[in-house]
Amino acid sequence: MRLLLVRHGQTPANVDYLLDTAVPGPGLTELGARQAAALPEALADEDVEALYASTLVRTQLTAAPLAAARGLDVVVRDGIREISAGDLEALPGDTEQGALYMRTAFAWAAGRTDLRMPGGENGAEFLARYDAVVAEVAASGAGTVVLVSHGAAIRTWAAARAHNVDVPFAAAHRLANTGTVVLEGSPTDGWKALSWAGATVAPVGEGGPAGQPVEGAGR
């Protein structure tokens, strides 16, 4: 199966660089709406058979133009929502608290799934909910599926589940609004990342949640 993980379009919280993970969250800025409108052309070469979005409004608004262009329904699933910031919610991403958010998420991808976001979920809980949606998608039999999700969630899940994406690569490569990670595989056989925001995936090959820049906000 071909799995396309697409980050949502720009939101006001992205502009202000705030940790913003609560449901339902804000809508899109004018730029975000234009980014969403450009998705059908950006994915014109993809034979998209199913389209999913999270329970946050911004992903559903981002998915809407693609759904209209392809005649698809948007399937909404809570499992692919953003990593909950817990006690860090609404704090600036360019602070130590914002850095803690991403360090914790990347530690999960490196195997420390017992760690808990302050006042939020732990890595095992996050990966279980995201995995469940991916498993549902795979079981549908669709050949190519788009999941409109969130920056930290996509980067963390890809680093944890794609055999050719390590934590330093995910930490060092931000995912811009409507940026896409393309993977191929299945929950049974594993996943390989084919591209990351249009670039070939070339892991750094070092362990630990290192690398700059890390995306402290803008999910």
C-alpha cells in the first residue's frame, strides 16, 4: 500500500508559533486555505482511493478540496490527531517547554515509549492510536491512501515505524504546511519512506532525539 501522510494547512497558531493540539482547534488562515486548494494539483499523479483526516478542524478543511476533486468522502479518525501537548498547551514553541515537547516525541520514536508528555499521553498510547488508524486503512484494501494529519505526529510516527527514517533525520527535517511524507508497505511487512516533502529520505544514522531544527509548534 502507498500511504501519504499530509500535514494540514497553515493555522493562526502556526503563525504565532504556539503549541496548539486541543480538539477541535482553529481553522486555516487565508494562506492555509490556498495551500489546501493546491493539494489536488500537488497530488495529481497519485491514484488516491481513500482520504482520512483527524478530529481537528484544520485537517478536515485541508482535506476538503482533495475530497471534492476526487469524489471521495473524508473519513474522520481521532487516532491521527496531533500529539497532545498536555500541560504545555498554548505555550510558545520556541521556548524550553516547546523544545521539551519535541524531545519527548522523538524519544518515543527512539523507543522510550514509557515517557509521558507533561499532563498528556505517553508514547505507547500515541503510537497505538496512530497504528490503529493505519491498520484500518491497510485492511480497507485501498492501494493509495491520504491521511491528513499533523507535523509532530507524522514525524514521530514515521521515525518510529519506517525502517529507513531515523530520529535525527525526522528531527532535522521539518514538515511544512501541506508537506507530504510518502511511504510504501503494510503494518505486517513494515514501512519504507519513499520521499519526505519531495526529497529522498537519507537517514543520518545516529541515535537519539538530536538534530536541528526541531518543530516546537505549529501542529
